[in-house]
Amino acid sequence: MHVIEVKDAELMSAIARRSKELGITNAAIVSLIGAVDAFTVSTMPVSDATADVITRYDLPAEMHGSGEITEGTVHIHATMAVEGDRAVCGHVHEAHVGTWFARAYVLPC
């Protein structure tokens, strides 16, 4: 198990870069926790499960999620808790970690 900590960086690229440094090509991201300052996620429209609805949120959020690394590509699904006790969920495209931190617990395959 490796713990990848991200501070002052874009989450997805930081996890990809650190995984490469560790020689991790395939892995399970068994837990992801932290907070972000802004994020972009996608979900599928009801009418087409093959399409993406991509939405950027310029607001802070508490985050938890899980995912995988397949052939070096990071794939994460997460729930972002935002002001008003609301949750925004989906496939993470990017997330900017600045004020706080994020930690990915990575189990290589």
C-alpha cells in the first residue's frame, strides 16, 4: 500500500505523476480523502449512457472517493461535499488542492 499525498497541485496529474515515480502501472485506489478548492466532474445524461455531462465547480469541497490506475491512467469517482450539506458526485476530471490536502491510498496490482 502506498499513500500519495497531494498538496498545492492538481489531484489527477499529481497522483499520475507520483504513481509513475513509484513504478505503479495498475492499482486500486481503495480510498481517497481530503478537500479541494475547485473541481470538475462528469455524469451521464439519462438519454445517452455513452455521453458525458461535464461540470466545473469553483467552490471548496470535502472529498472522498475511490478508483483505479489502469496502464498508468488514473480513474476516480468521488463525492464532493459542498456548502449547504449538499453532495456533488461523479467521475473526476480535475480537482485543485490548495488550502488543504488530499491522500490517495493506492494498492498496486
